[in-house]
Amino acid sequence: MLRNYFKTAWRGLRNSKGYSAINIGGLAVALGIGILLLWWVKGELSFDRFHTKGDQIYRVNGGFGTGSSLQVSGSIVAPVAAYAKRQVPGVIEAARVVQNYDMSPFKVADKTLVEEQSVYVDPAFFTLFDFEWVKGSKERPFSSLESVILTESAARRYFGNAEAMGKMLYSVPKKKSYVVSGIIRDFPDNSTMKYSMLFPFEILIKGYQANDYWKSIESDWGNWMANTYLQVHPQANLDKIAKTLTDLHHQNNQYDQVTYYRLQALKGIHLYNADGTPSAMQEVRMMGIVALILLAIGCINYVNLATARATQRAKEVSVRKVVGAGRQHLIGQFLAESTLIFLMALLLAVVLIKLIEPVYLELTGKTQSFNLFDPQVWLVLVGALTFTLAVAGIYPALVLSSFEPLKVLRSKATAAGRGGAFRKALVVTQFAFSTALIVGTLIIGNQLRYIRERNLGYDRENVFGFWMTEDVGKHYEAIKNELAQQPGVRAVTSASNNIISNGNSTGDTDWDGKEKNSMFIIHPLAVEKDFIQTFKLNMVAGSVFTGSRADSTHYILNETAVKNAGIKDPIGKRFKLWQTEGTIIGVVKDFHFASMRSKMEPAIFYYRPTRNYGRLYIKTTGQHAPAVIAAAERIWKRYSPDYPFEYKFLDDDYNSMYKSEQRTGQLFNFFAGIAVLVSCLGLFGLATFTAQQRTKEIGIRKALGASVTGIIALLSKDFLKLVLVGILIASPIAWWTMNQWLQNFAYKIDIQWWVFVLAGVLAIGIALVTVSFQSIKAALMNPVKSLRTE
């Protein structure tokens, strides 16, 4: 019986080649792109879920303030981990991760490379997390204080195919060698932590000892520097642990009585920010909706065409019923036909996926290919097929099997009317989806353009920078003077960090009038005397640094820092940063030194005449930039030949900060375009079928003098009415959805009315072009031939 069902279904498909091609082609595209999107969504949702202890691991986030003044950070003070393990009930293990900025570059033989993903970790890091070991022992990861663990790719970069275990890796800045004591697999795509070199945290402890002007790392409750992960007992009360950690902080830092701690589940770190607001989760939801829309549009196309063909199938069904076929047999027959179509579409979808996989990997930044031998891939494939078949296959089978033989054999009209209203509703739904996606594409594009073009509060045009080595820093004044004499150089200055993304932060501050329970995180930046003038930062009050000895105790705050501190008339007021008492000499207008997703945060400039500033900036005229870069490289090689010369323009730095947003925009545009294309394919098939059904009518109208334009308008107006209804339904839904997406940005565009008008015009234009092709073809047909059509 089943074999006969599929044999009959195959014969039917061969007899309706045009219908079959449109149906299978549309489904293949919808399934292929929809499956790719679902694969991406599944990958995003799988982050950090491969650790066997993952359900027990939490990151400790620190925060203070409420409402608009709320600040929450994933980095906290270092002592929390040790105290938590010793004194907090329910905590089983603790591990810290601190970014390593002071060891790169590294040298092996004549090869010198810069490593940006180098970190210090506690030994417990390797028993807490399940990163796969190739060589070495996770129980005793570090053989000594001077040891390092490499990933496989890092080992290959330095040692090629030679054995890396036991070999020495030389840190150029530290002038020390570290022995390779372990090799682990590269961190997976779905890991929030991605490092290439891991050093013992003990190095930080030894080099961070208490003295006359500083504290030890295990007693410094003011320097927020460590990502801290806790393994807690499954039955532990998380709120109680967080409260205990908060109390410990207050006991050990009398100046900070406002910090509180909260625990964030490891599996939620990728999807949510430290303050609990969505980060990647917003994109996951958006792309998941687009995937379902794509599959839904494919299903709508199939249902529309299948029910529209009811007229042609009516006699077939009636004859089958007359000769004894039961309804259950007919449902089985039509489901077999749907299954055959969907299986063929799935096969083509897999081929399509493999063809566009390079584009997909480039758009998403993923490295894991779509492997048909992966059980997870088949889970997505079978899930998508089952969903679409259940949604699209059952209704047509029920409609086609429900005809009453006597009525159908007596009149075609009965069959023709079946499902008409439902088909119209599906076309409306289809173009509501398409219009919403067009609106989303326009708004995302506008927001990304706004980010690129927004005034940051400083001048980054034609400025490039590079990190200074110790040797370059020692000769900074000579290098600055030499660079300043180069043609095309407008200014040379330096700072302790990157102005684009100053991640340094501290809560170790004090000032006159500070309330007992008042505190905020501030971002310090040590700058040279002409830094503010070079970047054209606007002074709201006071003066800039002059380079005098007195400037070593002078501070310049931004407007947000003054506001958070609650200082009235700040010029001349006392301010203490870390252990240095000083005076506020100026207030700079707020400027952006972080992502536009974040609200403006407090910043402070300070001047240190003897400091080896970290990053040197050169402002050029633009046209002379290549010559200036070449001159800077020659000077670099003179003073620091062992280090590679690596520079970046601020515009490139800024754009890389929004790589995730740009990728989201590209992904959305690509998949939204595919969804609109699939919608058009379904509308094209429906228009083709409608034109065939009205062939005689068209012939009669032409014989009576109807023009080609009139025929086109006749065939198009019904579809355009449905598209217009779809636009009206989609507009408020699209507005609400995109407004939710924009909430992730502290600085965002206003959604303008013209976006919806433009989206509507585009949707109508696309529909008109799609329908008109068949309408023109039908209108130009010879009326004599049309009237002969049965």
C-alpha cells in the first residue's frame, strides 16, 4: 500500500512539472536557509554547555547603583576567590582568570609573535572546566612558576610540527623563559573563553606584593581585575552565597560599602550581559524568528499551491471515491505525495547548504562546518523536516480528501472555491512576514550607520597607534620629536590605554563630600600633556595638563564622573585615585570610550611625567599616512628590533568593536532577502495557476476589446490588495520588534515613519513585478488559443 502511494505520488509530480519545480524549489530554499539559521541558533544556545560541571559553575559579577547609575562588571576584585573557597558554605571550588598584558610578544629561535589571548589562571581552572588535554596533567597543570600551557594552534605557531612539550618560550618584555608544561585542544567555537596561552596565577601573586604604596593581590579589594568562577553545591542557595560574598567585601574594604555581588550561570554568560540584560540572546531570538518565518513561508507556498490545484485534483479524488477509496486512503495518498516533495526538497536543501557554506561561515565567523555525520546536524534536519511536513502536509491532504463526488462531478465551481479564503489569509501572512523583514533590514542598517557616523566626542580621523615596548618608552621624547618632524604628521601623543576601548577600571577613589555609602567604578587613563588637545576633546571647565611637576597630582574628570560623585563646582576640589591624593583641575565633556551598547561611564585623566605610557598615537594629514607609517616602523626597528611593528588606525579599531553588530546586520540582510525571494516564488506560482484558471475569461475579455493593461490590472489587483493588508498588519509588529532590539543600545536611532512607507512600497513593488510577469504573459496570449483551452 505504502509503495503504491509513493509510486502514484511520483507519477503525479512528473505530470505537473512546473508545479513540482516551483514547490520543490521553494521548499528547498526555505528549508536550506532555515536549517542553516537554526544551526546557527543551536550553536549560540550551546555556548559553555559542554562542561560536565557546567550546571554548578557561576561567574561572580560585581555591581553597585540602581536605575541609570547601575554598573555591573564581570571582573571583580581578586581576593573573592580565595575567601569564597575558604569561608563561604556551598562553594566547592574557585578559579580566576586575568588578562595578561605584560608578557607579549614571545620568541622562539628567530620567530617573534604577539599574543593577545594570553591569561593568568588558577590551577583549579583545569579541573573546573572540561578543556581537552593533549599532553600534560590537569591535576598538576603547571610544573613550576615559570611554565605555560599552550593550545594546539599556539604550539604549531611557535614550534611547527616539532614536539613542544618541555620546550622554552621566551617573553621579550619580561626577559624570562617559560617551559611548556601542557598542551590542550583549541577552545571550541561555543566557548566564551578563548585563550592561546595560560600562565600560573601565582606569577601575579608573587609580582603583586604589598609595599609602601600598594597592597598584595590577595588583599586588594579595590582593583577590579579578575574574572572569578565558582563551583557551587547543587543544593546551595545562590542568593545566600552572593550575600555572604558581599558582606566579606564590605568587611575588607571600609571605603566601599555599596558593592554587591551576584552569581551568573556559566551557560548564560554568552547570552546575557553581567547586569542580566540580553546580549547575544537578542540576536538568537531575532535569527530564530527569521528561521521560523522562512520555514513558514515555504509551508505557506506549498499549502497555497496544493489547495489552489484542488480544481484539477477534484475529479481524480471523486473518481477514486466512487470506485471505493476511503478518506483515510486518500489522506495517506496526499501525505505520501507531500512527504515525497519534502524529502526531495530536503535533499536539494542539503546540496544548497554545502554550496553556500563558505559564505555562511564568513558571515557568521564560525569555523564548525555543516557535517552530515554529526548527530546534531541530523537533529536539526529531521526537526525542520518534521515541523514543515506537519504544518504544510496535513491541511492540503484534509482539503483534497474532503470533496463530495456527486457535487464535484456536477460542477467545478465547488472544487474551485475550496480553501479560497484560507489561501488569501496565507498570502496576507506571507507578505506581512516579508514586510516586517524589510522593515527590520532598514532599521538595522540605519542603526549601524548611526554608530559608524556618530560624533564620539573626539577626533579619530587619520590617527593610528601602537603599543610601546619598554625600550621604545625609554626613548619616547626622542621618538616623539623625530616623528613630529616627518612630513604629514600633525601631532604625536600617548596614553596608558586605547581611547577606543579603555577597559581599565577601579573603584578605589575618594573625594571631598563623599557620602559614606557612595561609590562608583571609574575608568582611569594616564595621558601625556597634549593628549586632550590632539584628540580635540572639549573642556567644559578648568584647564588641561601643562607637563609641570604639579600635574602629577592633578586630575581631569569627565562630566559623568563629576555627576556620579555629586561634586559641585569641581575645579580645585580634592580627589584621590588609588593611593594618590590630588586636585581636580578640569572637566572634559563626555566622550565615548566603549561600545554604543553601553551608557556613558565615568572617566578620569591623570598625568605621570615618569610613566612609560603604553600606546603611542600619531595624527597624520591622511595623504601622507603611508610615508608616516614607514617612518614609524624604521624608528621602531631602531629601538625595538626584537618586536614586530603592529599598528592600527582608530577607525579600524572602532569598526572591529562593532564586528558582532555588523555580522548580525549582514546575516539579517542575507536571510531576510532569501525570505522575500521565497515569498515571491510562492506568489509567482499562485499567479501562474490563477492565470491558467482564467485563460478562457482572458480570451473573452480580449475578444470584447479589453486592453493588455486592463488584463494586467485585473489579474494583479486581487494580489496587491492582499499584499497591502499584509503591510498594514506587519507595520506595528515590526515597530515593536525592532524597538525591543534597539533597547540594547544606549545610543540609538528613533524609528521614523518613512521606514514603514519605504518597506511598503518595496513590498508592493516586489509583488507587482512578481505577479505582472505572469499577467503580461496571459494578457499577450492569442484570444483564439485561449478560448480553445479546456
